[in-house]
Amino acid sequence: MKFSKLFAKTRKDYPKDEISLSSQLLIRAGFVDKVTAGVYTLLPFGLSVVNKISKIIREEMNAVGAQEILMPALVPKQNWEKTGRWETFDALYRLKGVDEKEYGLGATHEELVAPLAKKFINSYRDLPLALYQIQTKFRNEIRAKSGVLRTREFLMKDLYSFHSDEEDLDKYYDKIIAAYWKIFTRCGIRDKTYLTFASGGTFSKYSHEFQSETEAGEDEIYLCKNCLVGLNREILNGEFKCPKCQGKEYEIKKAVEVGNIFKLGTKYTEPFDLSFIDKKGDKKMVVMGCYGIGVSRLMGAIAEIHHDDKGFIWPDEVAPFKAHLISLEGAEEKADEVYAQLVKEGVEVLYDDRELSAGEKFVEADLIGIPNRLVVSVKTADKIELKRRDSEKTGLLSSEALLKTLRG
Amino acid sequence: MKFSKLFAKTRKDYPKDEISLSSQLLIRAGFVDKVTAGVYTLLPFGLSVVNKISKIIREEMNAVGAQEILMPALVPKQNWEKTGRWETFDALYRLKGVDEKEYGLGATHEELVAPLAKKFINSYRDLPLALYQIQTKFRNEIRAKSGVLRTREFLMKDLYSFHSDEEDLDKYYDKIIAAYWKIFTRCGIRDKTYLTFASGGTFSKYSHEFQSETEAGEDEIYLCKNCLVGLNREILNGEFKCPKCQGKEYEIKKAVEVGNIFKLGTKYTEPFDLSFIDKKGDKKMVVMGCYGIGVSRLMGAIAEIHHDDKGFIWPDEVAPFKAHLISLEGAEEKADEVYAQLVKEGVEVLYDDRELSAGEKFVEADLIGIPNRLVVSVKTADKIELKRRDSEKTGLLSSEALLKTLRG
């Protein structure tokens, strides 16, 4: 993509009410546009990052046998009434249509996925089943001041699993923990992310959050100094032992929740009478688990963790482009050739072909934070200068060597 | 994908209030699930078709230089007030948040894209610009009874173009007509789709719809017998000449609108003061066009057009899978081999490995309508039987010949 044609402009200013650094930078670097508090438009750079995160999530969800569907945001009032959440769910946006029909905009989808699963599950042979979607969620947040970390409309991956018994749920729950670690590793935030014990409701003593350490986080986690497992504040009341290693020493960290997993048991299967016939011919309730990842929030968390004072340093797998090609004065023809070759070879490259000074181009490249910066100039002759965004070192490569590096 | 593992069950019944054949079939064949009137869940088959349509649309939009973004559904009240549509837009779902902030759920996005473009457009050098999204729209429809052809929540591609003058808009408008024909050709409905003149508002005499002929359509178009251009009812009042060829003889057809293009002029740029500085240094208003395609509706239109009394006959490029492999009794091992080979070669194949009779499998294959049916049985020995869904002929192929056919 040529920068001169791209709908992306870096900005010197940003909305004054953005208090999180990631959101300030995402706006300044042209990844998102703020519509109003808690509501954003994804611009081409931001959409590319979100699509890459979504691709990673899909691959890891499909690998654990989950199947993708797409549920609507208009969830009828009677579905919420069945579970009692029409009255109690504060974050629900409620609306009424011309036919007086009422809906709650899906803030989570247990109320739709349980009756859907009921149409397909009859016998133990139909279990286990795992369904997920990457879909737009709505939450009527009182305050939305942490930029893309807490929004009123956001992209979420929500997975729901259905099992014949708790043992099978437990096994799948552990599989999902492993899949989540793969996702957070590929997104480059594994080292800063902690599995955190949270309260579990009536069915299970604990649920779990994946919390990524960042100053902009609205949560506080208590990190066990012994085993690095986190505890959130609500379960720390009274009980001062780490649920994993029994340790008693903690470090307090500010963090943002990037994932959340929960053993729901029969909480949502009972209201919808989601049952099955077991091997003996008896009717039993289906046991459920749910597993969320905030996709657009994840972009924010990655942004919080991977930047310096010049701008972003995107991890390779989620960067909006693989390479950022800059042509300096007098080398335009050579740069055009390199660009054409990279495009031909399928390398995602942003080509800064604009009439700007070298200095301005370098500053913007650092702000946008694409991992591989390529410079073609009269000085480099036939070679291309490669600099990784996360390093100060530069190297001169032939175009063959460059292709090998970028493909690898 | 193995059918035994897939979240897809064909059904013998369908909701009694579904009056369109496409929606009855889409529900029976397990493509969509009906949540309530005008609100559907996409199941794996349906999501696959919608993703394929979206891919075609993206390719053709990118080919005319349009750039993808993603705008939110929560459009603030003040944006609608600027254009006067808060009061007048009947189909708008209106809602209020805890902070008393009001939103209209995006039924179309002029009110967001114009102020967004304003942040990027200053000079004639920033024009033309074309932005699109594939995004969920909401419409507060009084009646929603035509299944997926008219829903309250649906996936739409909406493109907005920005120009320095009418001449440039006219050129781009014609480019989009050509791009739309490519899209409808690839979706297999070109022959049944007619460019239809509709009223154009204050800026332009006509707008245009793309209308696909089907009995389930809610529209009536007047098809010029001479040039096959359509006219919708609103522009026929009084004037009985075809705007293209001046012909006076028409045939009335029932049809569904799959696309709609409109020269907006300055209707939405003036309220947001979206202007630019021209070559002479004068301030001028930006001229706008908008271009929609209902993505989920398009699936319905394709379904209406491509079926027989046994089920769907999906066009190759939008079929949920490329091949439907059926193993008959005694040939399971051979079928497993063929399946493994197809998967390895990247052919999207649905493998019916369930313990059902041959007859049941064939009936379901016809209902689902994947274009290439493959049968492996004791009778076929080393060969594989191939039958196209749109033909009665069968052929026996070696696995090499089969791969060549399916790849081509």
C-alpha cells in the first residue's frame, strides 16, 4: 500500500479526555478515530491489527474444536427475562421497536446461545459442543474514560462450551487456558499477562481472568510472589493464601483484563431447559462454560505494553504491515522496484512515497511502529537498509537477502 | 470438515411465519437460525457463504481504490440532529445510556463518515477518497416477514466516496456500477439482476438500484422490453419513457433490491461543513456518493435464485464448501484417504462420515447444495464418482483427475 493513497494521517494532537497512553497513541498514529466517549472507528491501520488478532484467535479456537457462528446484537427481552437479567444487568442497553418489541443489545450471549444449542443437543452423543463468535458487543458503561480499554461498543470473541458433566467441562476449561496462552504469546503480551483467580459464583469456587500488567489498567491484581499467579481484590477478602501455592506474599499491580473464563455449570442451561439424554436413558442438564477475549481491548493492551516514547513497537504477528519502506530523495525509482518486488512476493508493505523530508518520514515510521523499516537511498546503492523497530542496529541487505528475511 | 463434528443439522420443519422460500430452505438446511422476526443467527454453513460474499465484495472494492474501515453502530444523537434525521428517520432504533447520552443505531453511516472524512480532507490533493465497511446495520422495520431478505439487523457493505466536483463523482459512480456487475456475476445472479432507475433526490434526477428478480421480492420493477433496464414504481408516475432508450413497453417483475447507489451531492457534506481548498485557493464543498450492498440479503437473493425442489444449487464462488464427500458402506477407509488428500491440497470439503443410509446422505447433500458431490463406494473401486449439483450426469475420476478438476 502506498502511503500517499492510504486513509491514514498521523496527528499532532489527540482528544484531551483520553487518559490512557495507548489511546492517545492510537489516535495520534491514525489507528482509530474517536466518535464519542467509549465509541471508536477503526481506521485502516487499526482494522488491520484487529483483523490479525482475530485471525490468531480463530486459528486457536478452531484448533480446540470450537466452531464459529455469528449471533445477532438484538437479543429479545424475553430471553433476558428467562435468566432474570433483564432487570439486574446494569450494562444492558435496552431499546424498543415500532412494534413495541423490546431488545437488550447483546453484552454477552448466554441468553441466545443456550436456546440455540438446545435445538441441536438431544443426546450425550451431541456433546461436547463448543461455539464461538467474533462479534460486536454493547455495554452501557457509566464511565468510559480508558480509551479502547473500556468502550461502550467493542469487538469480542465469546466462546461457549457444552458438556455432559463437570469432569468434561474441567478438561475443556484447561484446554482453553492453554489456547489462551498461545493467543497471548502470539500477540506478544505473554510475559506481562497473569492468570488471575476471581470469584466463581455458585457453581465453581473460582473463575479466571487473564490480566495484562499496565499502568492504564483499571484493575488491581495481587500477584503471588512465589508462583506469579494473580488474585483479584474480590477473592482476597479475608483469605490471604494463594489458591495455587498457598503463598502469602503479594505484589500489587495495575492491570487490564484481556480474557475471562468461567464455569457456568447449569446457571444458563436450567432457565432454557437445555438437557440431554445420557447413556442410561436419563435426562440430565447440560453443563456450560464461557470464555471471552476482548479483541479491540487486546489491541489496546498490546499498544500499552509495546511502545516507547517515539511510538509503537508492534509484535510481528499483529503489526498492521510487515515492512515500512521509505524512499529518500533521488532513490524513488529504486524504491518503486523494491516495492513492486515485495508486493509480488506477498509481503505486506507500507510504502512511504509522499513528498516529505527524510526526518518527517522517520518520525512517522517510529510512531506507527511497523516492525521492519526499509530505507532506499542514493547512499545504499543497490542494497536496502533494514532496521527493526525494536533495535537501534541497521543492516544493508541485497533484495534477495531482504526477501528471505521478511518471508521467514 | 467432518459432518459428524459440524454444528449443522438439517431440519424437517421450519418456522411457520417464514414466507420466503429462501429463508425456509436456509433454516431447513441449517444455514441460519431464526431468533425472532427479522433477527437471525448465522450458523457455520451460512457464515461461510456470507464470508465468501464479503471476500468478493472486498476484492472488488479494493480494486476501485476504496479503503476499508469499521465504524461503530452507536451513532450519537447530535450527529443525526445535524442532518435533521433524528426526527425524520423512521427506521432508526433510538436508545439512551446511563449517562443520558442518546444514540441512533447506525442504519446507514453518512452521519459518521462525513465528519470522519472532514478530519482528513483539507485540499483538492486529498480527493477523491473512497471509504467502505462491512458492518452490522440496524433498522426498526415495522414488518419483517421476508426472512433474510428484510431483517432488523443485517450485514451491509456501505461505501462512501468524496469528490472535488460532480464530474469526478460521475466517473466514480460509473466505476462502481461496473464493480457491482462484477460482484453480482461472481455471486451467480448477474442474469437475474437489473440496473433499475429510482428517484434521485435534489442533487441528481436518478439514483440506481440493483434489483434481482424473484417471487419473494417485496419490490416491483418495470423492466423495459427494449433495453432490459428497470424502473421502480416511484419514477414511473406520469413519465412512461425508459430513461435509457426512451422505450415505452414494460414487463412487471417482482424483485429484491440487492444494491443501491446514490449521488448525494452536498446533502451530507454541508451539515458537517466538509469542504476543501481547490487549486485556486477557494473553499468548496465536497461532493459525495454512497453505494450499498446488503451482504446477508445477497445470500438470500442467491438462495432464491439458485435452488430446485430438492434444495440449493450454490454457485461455485459462494458455496459453503467446494465438495461434499459421501462414503458408502464398506468404503470408509478409501473415503478417509480421499478426505485426507483433499484437505492436504487445500480443497474445502465437507465429509459426511455419519452413520446414515446412503439415501439419507444423498437427500441432505441435495438440500445443502454444495456444487461438487463426491461418492466413494465399493462399486467405484479406486475411482471417485463426481456429480455436479446442477447436473444429472455422474463421472468416475481417479484421485489425480479429481484434484485437477476441483483445483481448477
